[in-house]
Amino acid sequence: MASTSLSTAHDTAGTEDFAALLDASLGDNTGFAGSVLSGRVIRVEGDVAVIDVGLKSEGRVPLREFAPAGETAEVKAGDVIDLFVERYEDRDGAIKLSREKARREEAWTVLEKAHAANQRVAGTIFGRVKGGFTVDLGGAVAFLPGSQVDTRPMRDVAPLMGAPQQFQILKMDRPRGNIVVSRRAVLEEARTEQRGELIKGLKDGVVLDGVVKNLTDYGAFVDLGGVDGLLHVTDIAWRRVNHPSEVLTIGQPVKVQVIRFNPETQRISLGMKQLMADPWEGVALKYPVGAKSPAASPTSPITAPSWSWSRGSRGWSMSPR
């Protein structure tokens, strides 16, 4: 019994030693494992492409690695493609290649240069994860925190999914394969540029297009495309407006006039009623002071007494004579 146990243990140890030696001998001393090589597609068999990278064996790569998720790979014999060598030879004597990892290596090299130069990079939001989203940066996958999607919280991110976007790289860690990006930084930079251009051309009387950004008891804040202006409740309409929500809604496009602009504080006062006809214009000519005008009395619909116009601190008013 003891002899049998020792023999079994010896065989197991020998098998493990042999496997370790085999693993150590496969690919580790060739200098090719972990590198990117150019290969030529020999043929396509089913869902794999057979590729020659100039080594003693051919590699087989799944077609799904040659196209983004949901798209059909366009690979044909004769195509020259860069591939990542995972192992020079596996236990079956074949080379293990990866197009996906080759794209990732290419992307990392490009992204590192962009990060060093503080340049924007193009990417596509393709997935949702805890705390944010995943972004494809041309082969490398980055993390987009939820707080870095936009300058303001977004309830619906669906319109951004799958659409090409510009991002700023915040952090990179190649050994760990981590990349953190921001879309918000790009928007804020663009907004600052727009603000500068807009401020240069601002002066009293200029008419601008804007979008209602927020409503308060005393007025509305209007986004003019990089800078906000205040539309006071008294400048919304010639009639009395108790609250801006009676006339405006958030997100509503509006045309406004710059009433006052302070270059030092960069405060902008806006008006809407200034673009409308003043109902009091011409009243003095049409109804001169002291003139009599027939009018119906609410207390006596039959009698039409004379009324006199007078101007006071609150404007024009009529009084019976």
C-alpha cells in the first residue's frame, strides 16, 4: 500500500514538473510572445481566420475580434493585419494570436502620446458599469465616471451611447490597464472658448438667441452659448408678470436684447419686452393731457361721461370730469 502511494505521488509530481517545464519552454525564449507582428490572412474557415505571421506555425483568430460588437467582420484572404502574439506555441503546436490585443496595444501607444500632449481623444460610449460608463478608445477600454459625462447631471444618457465623442484623458495606468476619461472637461473647455468669443462682441442693444436655463422668483437665467444672462421678470413682457413660469419654460429658445453689460463683472442684463412694440408709445399724442374722451362707465352703461387723461408716477391714468 505504501509503495503504491509513493509511486502515485511520484507520478503526480513528475507530471506537474513536466507540465511546468513544458510551459516554460513554450514561447518564453523565442522573443515573439508579447509582441505585435504583421500577418497575412491565408483563408477564412467558418468563424475564424487562419493567418501566417512568418513563424513555423499558422495562427487562428476568431472573426469577432476584427469588428466592433454587433458588426460583421470584413476579412478576406490576402489581408495584412497586425496581431498580438500571446504564445509562440501552445501545447497543440499552434501560435496563439489576438487581433483584439493588438488593437489595444496600438491604442495604448497612441493614447499615451495624446495624454502626454494633453490632447483630446475620440471614443464611443458603449456600456454602463457601476459608477459610470465604458468607452472604446479605438481598441482600449476606458472608464467614464458618471460625474464626468456632462457639465450638468443627465437623466438620459441614451442619446450619447454609440455616438462618437471627444474625451480628455484624466489618468492612465498601463500596467493595470486602467484609463479614466472625461467628457465634461471637453465641454467646459469648449464653453470657455465660446464665452470668450461671445464676451468680445457684447454691447448694449445687441440681440441674441438663447435658451432658458433656470427660473427664479425674480427672473430667468438664459444661456447665450457659453455665458448666462439674467432676464428680470419686469423685462419679460409689457404686461404684468407675477412669475417667469407664466411666460417661460426651462429649455425654451428665446430671443433677447442686451440691456446692460458690465465688462468688469461680466454681468449681463437681458430683456424680451424691448423687442416688442411699447403699448404706451404715441399715447401722449393720441390722448394729450387735458383732452376729453368718451368712454363707457361700468356703473352706467347708458351714460357716457367725459374722461380726462393725466400722467403720474405710475404712468397714464383716466379720471372722470
